[in-house]
Amino acid sequence: MSAIIVPDLPRHYPVLLKEIISIISPQYGGTFIDCTFGQGGYSQEILKYQDTKVIALDRDKDSKKKADIISEKFSNRFLFKNKKFSELDKIKLKNESIRGVIFDLGYSYTQIKDPKKGLSFNFMGDLNMCLGINNFSAKEAVNNLETKDLEKIFKFFGEEKEAKRIAKKIGKERQKKEINTQKLVEIIEKTKRKRDRKINSATKVFQALRIFVNKEISELINGLIAGTKVLKKDGILVVVTFHSLEDKIVKYFFKTLSEHKSISRYLPKLDQPETSFKLAQKKVILPSRKELNENLSSRSAKLRYIIKKDNSYQIKTDIFEKFDHLIQIENLGDKL
């Protein structure tokens, strides 16, 4: 999410739930993949329809507690895997006709509130940010990477305008003492010259570190490609994003799959190659006013979806080349 200031909500709300159910139409049955299971909001809603089956994934092992409860109730129609969604196409799905693949790229309230995960500066836990199946933590990144590397992470993953100043200050302060969550927030607040009244000063740096630690750029790209591969004809890929970087990647990916590229306008329409996907609507779907009033954390959510037109498995896209500069920044983690 772009902002991790969390209101004291009594439970987790699955964002844009009504819109997603309307798009994927589970009332007609079929198998659906919930790539970001979390607290199981989407999975439970889909399973209300008798002829459905859900395969759920989540890299966070804590999600299994909720998954076990659902599994007891729907033992023949629900399967949970503690895996990253980039590994989706490695799951055996030969006998499954996948009608929908859903990605909700936000985090559940329980994850953000968990001090062990250290996702939020509102709940002063360890400077961790690992969501499961990670190679290093935010603490290791902040205390060990070169300041020029931290600057890149803050600038490109958090869109932080004062990335250089913050990175330099971190470099000075960590020579005295190891940087923890409280110290990092303090450094950011004292270093930033311009304050945004709408969001906390630390929001963008925390977003950047979370993306970096969990390799969210390559995860998303690989997950999207895997999702499009496993879909059958007329299957739908739905993605809910929460910050501009995610949305930019999803928008570009959908465009490359559904539009003709470098086709001359003078070429006869019959000679133009067919695309394997179609955008039912180009305009992004936003939460309703009612949802915004009931669930403040949905305010930055954007929903996009794409429909598969055939049963092809091969996906042609230049998305890795397009976002290579971001993947290179992710790879700075190899130094740790």
C-alpha cells in the first residue's frame, strides 16, 4: 500500500469484493486461484457458490491458520499452498479449468498490525518486513547496503523525492548505532524538508523497503505471466493494486497482451495478428463511495482485469525489458 497508517479496524475487509465477484461470475462454477489469500476474503466469497473450487496461495505461513479453518468446511473444494504467486505455473493444474485468477496486492490488517513483521511505523516492531520465503530483512538492508543503493531503493520504489538526503543521514547514524524501526522513523522525520500533510513522512521509505525486501517487482511480473498462462479460454485475470508503481506494471502488461504493437495503420485489418487477450474496459475500477466510507484502507485501490480469448500457453511480452531498471535495483539485495 502507498500509506501504512492503519485505523483501528475490527477486522480485515477484502477490497472491491463485490466488483471482483461480478467480474469473475462464480455462480457459473469453475476453479479459481486466489493468489494472495491473506485472510481469505475472496476465497470464502467464491466458495459460497456450490460448483466452485478455490486454489489459494500465500507466501505468509501465518495465513495457513485461516486456510485450515476454511479447509475443514470445504475440504473437497479448497486447497491452500504456502507459496509465492510467482510459482503459480509450477503447481499441477492439468485437470483444472481455471476460470479466474485474482491478485490483491495489498496487505491484511493482521499483517500490518503484527509487530514481528515490522510493516508499519504505527506498530513499533522489529525492522523486518519479511512476508515469508525471504532472503534478507529490512534491518539488514538499511544497516548494510551502500547509501547510494539505499537512495535508489527509496527513489524508485518509494518515489521519495528526498531519497538522497535520507540515505546519507542513515549512513551517518548507523556508524553510531544499528538502525531500528524507531530510529529510522526519527531519521526520516528530522531529514525531510517538505512535509505532506496527507501521509506520514516515513510512508514512502517504508513502502520502498517493503517492495525491496519482498522483491515485489519481479514477483508481480512473474506472477502476472504465470497467471495468464494457466487461464483457459474466457478465463479472467483480476488485479487490485495499491500504489502507482504496481498499477503502472499491471497497466503496461495488460496493454502488451491486448493491443497490436508496431502494426502499420496502412496494413489491411485482416492481415493483423490476433491478440490472445482482450480488455473488457480500459478504465480503471475504483472503490465505491460506500466502500470508502466503510473501509479507509481501500482509498488507494485500483482494479484492472483482462480476459483470455484462447487456450494458448505461450505469452509474448516485453515487460521484463520495460521494467529492467527496477529489477536491477531489486538485485542489489544479492549483496546482502
